[in-house]
Amino acid sequence: MKEEISKYNNNLAPNDKAICDRLVAVIDSELTEAENKIWHAHPVWFLDGNPIVGYSKQKAGIRLMFWSGADFEEEKLSVRGGKFKDASVLFNNISDIHENDLKRWLKKSGEIQWDYKNIVKRKGQLVKINLSDNKLS
């Protein structure tokens, strides 16, 4: 685990830290090609510079967010908005983490992506990335 992410987790309450430490372990084991860093004050993982998954402490619990998760077609992921394609799930206890679900979502996060990396350049317009030939569609 990167030192900056470890520091983030270490500043949490023990229960929240346990949740986040488990998330990091699973994310790092499943997304071996991903880079991670603290981005907008929260741990985030990127593939080719595109944010795909991250977590943050919220009032309601630890929120695990997938930037393109609205297209995963997963009933346990909550889709919030209209303009963006994110979806998330909240964890309040380490026992809330179902590793098979998490691994499936992480796999989808590498297969289904919207181009957040260039959203500013496109003036807020999201474009889906066609990963089969690595071109934007």
C-alpha cells in the first residue's frame, strides 16, 4: 500500500480503517496494472490516467465509487446522477464487503470505462472508451 493511502486510512476510526485496508488489498490484487494516489483528497485508482475506482469517508459510511459503474448493471451499486456514469456502494462494517461482488465490479471497471481523463478538454462531455481496440467511441 502506498504511503499516502496508508496515511489516509490511518486517520480513520478503527472500523473505517479496517474497511479501507481490506478495500486496498482487494483492489491492488485485482487491478495490478492500475496506478493509485490521493486525488481530490481521497484514494483513487487509474488505468491509463482514467479514474476508475476510489473510496472516501462519508457520513453514511465508507463510499466505494466506480466512475463508470452506472453501466455495470449491478443492483448492489447505487447510481446517483444523470450527467456522470458513477455508481457506488456504502460499507459500515468489514463484513459488508462481499469479495466476490467486489472482484466482479473491479473486473468490470477495467472493461467498461467512460473517458473522465479528457472531460475538461471535451467541456464536460463524457465519451465511452471502446477498450476492444482502445479507441473512443
